[in-house]
Amino acid sequence: MDTLISENILSPIFLTLALAILTTLILLVVGTPLAWWLARSRADWKEVVAALVTMPLVIPPTVLGFYLLILLGPDGPGGALASLWGLKTLAFTFPGLLFGSVLYSMPFVVQPIRIAFEAIGERPFEVAATLRASPWRAFWTVAVPLARPGFLTGAVLGFAHTLGEFGVVLMIGGNIPGKTKVLSVAIFDYVEMGDWRSAHILSACMIIFSFCVVLFMNSFDKYFRRKI
Amino acid sequence: MMPNAKITGHFKTTLGNFDLDIALNIPGDGITALYGPTGCGKTTILRCISGLHRARIGHFIINEEVWQDKNYFRPAYERAIGYVFQEASLFPHLTVRANLLYGAHNNIALDDKQFDQIVDLLGLERYLDQFPKSLSGGEQQRVSIGRALLSNPKLLLMDEPLSALDKTKKLEIMPFLERLHNTLRLPIVYVSHDLDEIEQLADYLVLIDEGKIIASDLLYKIQSDPSLPLATSHNAAVSIDGSIENYDANYGIARFAVEGGFINVPTVPMNQGDRHRLKIYASDVSLSLESGIKSTIENLIPAVIISCQKNNASQMIVVLNLGHDLNGSKILARVTRRSWDRLGLVVGRAVYIQIKAVSLVRNKE
């Protein structure tokens, strides 16, 4: 074993990156309309939805993972869905892992975007309407640019949170190398096996990478804020 | 009511603890001011007109275009309005230029010339590439006025656009509003609780109190109607539009032709034919029976008393008509009851009015 970084040490890194990037993208697409609705709706029951979205923050990851396992397993709706393309279950697959991550990281993305939308207030949208901007145009030209810090915070938190996810992954993804074995599980495995060197490499990489992401996002935001 | 009214509407809605019930019938051009105490519903009327607030019951028609009736409500973003809010409310993430052009996306007629004209009118050339936060309050408000104008509105709504500014900033924006009024043929509905502003700018006035209209008429008619609160207030005045007959450069005095007579005003040099608005306070006007009196007062003008009303125990407010036919300008005079009785004045009596001071409030170009 001459090479410092072997094939099987790289695979969890790529898998984790793919998972975190996809999760963040899906959450930005799904979470933005949800955050918008939570920020602007006057429906009484919106707080019920808000509480549901926040739940993953407070329940233990293993509990969430356990119910997801049932949901995605052969007897749950996930299994029924999987049967459409000839699989028996969504558990222990990458799409299953992705679904779990999206739910698990949802509050970290939705909450900052919702707060940013709420902070804009009513006036800019009234101004936009009096300038003949349709609600759709006002959303893209006023709401999104003004809520930019919320989007950045949400994206960073969602990304970082998915990187470090452990309990949910272990419950629904298991430990299949190349398919569901993500960084945090791999590190745990190396420590279990006594391979501290590999555990060190992965852990250090994770710390450096996380730091770079946060630093980049912050400087990016500062650059824009200076302009305004 | 104005026979040529082009803007009509009726809004019924509930506002906190009182009901708003307003039937509007105002001219389709010039500046109409909505005046009343804070909380009387002025802003809500603008919000109903713009479609930002949907009145429970209402209709609104402007130049034969229906914006709201029993079965129809046109959303705000489909109404050709410009709305200038009390605070400039510029988009902080856009430059002044982008702010100005925000509403211009469906202004097909907009070309560089129109853009330059409005930028020039409001004196905004210097700020085009700056962000709003680097502008002062008055500059920001000018941008917001330009932004509203560039969306090519058929009706401009202004909600106390000067109230968030201090006195100097107000004086800075006022000339722009006057130029706006003179340059653009665009009806403006102007909300204010500052009578000075209204007497300077408005052509038509709607008095509002507790969600109801008290009076709605040409500004000078409301000013000179003793049954309305303006004429009997402490600083009652009339606004009269006149044009310069000649200018005496030697003494620096302009002679204005107004309906029913001439009024002399000391002023900086002005051109013959220029139109201006004169404001005359009731407390600056006194009455006499003879024309021959020697006095330092510049203006001694024949007039006829057309009505009078007791103001309080000692004073009365007198409405006069300049000249001898009844189409002359209306002037208010505040006199003591004792002098009224001593001179034996009665309604219908021809008198001479002495005007101590006249202020020029608006350049009508």
C-alpha cells in the first residue's frame, strides 16, 4: 500500500460530495417555494407545516432514520415506488439516502430563507406591483435578490449538515461501499478497524473542506454586500 | 361637482375603528389634493385607487377605463399608475438607473429622449450609477418620483412624498414637483396634511375627515367658502393664479393681472406674461370705503363683499369679489366685528381692499 490515497478511501468522499450537492440543490428548489409560502401565507395551519419542517432539528436522527426505513422499505410507499423500475426497496440505495438527507436537512435550508423573505416586508412588493411587475416578476427581481443572504446561509448549512450526517444514513443507507458508504460512516468504520491513519486523512480533509466552503460563501456574500 | 370630471370612484371599506365611505369625482388633469388630519383615511383612498387595497364595495373609473366595479377588480400590477410612497422605498439592490427603469419594461414608448427628459427634470444625472444608500433622503425621493413617471402612468398617486423630509429637503423637491405639474399632462392625486404644500401645488381639493368627504371643489372655492374649516382657520388664505402684466425694474415690482383686477408684488425680475400663483392671507387684507387714502400699502383694489361670517366674539371673516362683476377672484379678509359695524358694512357693499403682503408660491410657467 504505497499510495497515500487509495481507491476505497476516495469513493466515500465522492459519494458524500454528490449527496451533499444534490441534497442542497433539491432543497433550494423545493425549499424556496415552501419558505415563500411560510413567509407570506396568512393560512392558520401554516405553523403546523412549519413545525413539521422543523421536526428533524429536535428528533434523534435514529428515530427519523427508523421511520424512513419503514417508509422506504419493501412494505412502505418507497418500496411500491421502487417496484415501478423493478427494485424491491428504496432503503440501502442512493436515491433513498438522498430522500432521507433532504428531509433531515430541510429545516437548515428552509428556515434561513423564510426569515430572509419575512425580513423584506410588504413595501418592496407593493412598490413592484405599482411599477407593473407581476407577482412572478416581483419574486425573481425583488424577493430573490433581497433574500440572497438567506439563500447563502441556507445553502451552506444544508450542505454542511448533509456532509456530517450519520445516524439517518446508518439507518437507511447502511454501509455499502461505493453505493451508500458516506464519509462519516467510513471514518467510523476505519476507527472500528483500527485504521487510524485513514480515519485521520478523511477527517482532516473534511475539516479543511468545510472551512473552505464556509469561507468562500462568506466572502462571496461580503463582496455583494459591499456593492449595495 | 366638476362637470368635466374624468376620475370617478366609490370606495367602502372598514379601517380599524371607523368606516371609510368615499365617493370621488375629480378632474382628469392637474393636481388634486386629498387633505385631512392624520388617520382620516387619505392613504387608504390611494391604496384603493392603486389596487393595493381591495375595498369591500367599490368602483373606480378613469377616463372611461374601468379598474374596479361590482364584478371586476384589476390587480395593482395591471393598473397604469405611478405611486410615490411617503418613504422613497427604492430597491436597495439596484442602481439608481435600474431603479428608474424597473417599471419601464412595459413602457414601449420609452426611448432615450424620454428617459433623459425625466432624469433632467428631476436632476438625477449625477446619481445614475450609484446605489440608493449613498443618496440623501431628498435625492432618493426624487428617484422614486422618476421611477413612477417612467412606468408611463395614466395617474400619479403621491402619498405625502415630502413628509419624511426636513424643511430644506422639502424646498429642494418642491420646484421639481412644480416643474412636473407644468411639464407633464398627467393627473396627480396628492395626499397631504400640510396646507402650505397644498396651497402651493393643488388645483383641486378634497377635504376628508374620519373616512368621509367634507368638500370637493377647486382649491380657491374651498379656501373662500366660509362654511368650510379652511376659511375660518387661523391662517386662512386664498391662492390666486395670475400673469405678469408688466415689471417695474426701477422699483422691483411686478404687476399681476388676476381675475377682476391687478395686484402689485415686490419681487425679483420677472418676464411679462409669466404665470404665477399668489397667496394672500386673510389677516393681511383690510377694507376701506374710500380709494383716496394715502398709505404705504401697494394694493388698493375695488371689490364687493359677497358674504361674511362671525369667526369668534371679536372677529369676522369676509369674502370679497375682486372688481365689480362676480367672476372676479375671491379674496378673504379678517376684520374685527367692531370695525365692520363702525364702517356700516353689509353684504353687497362695494369697498376697497388693502393687501399688506402677497407671497408668490408657485411658478406656473
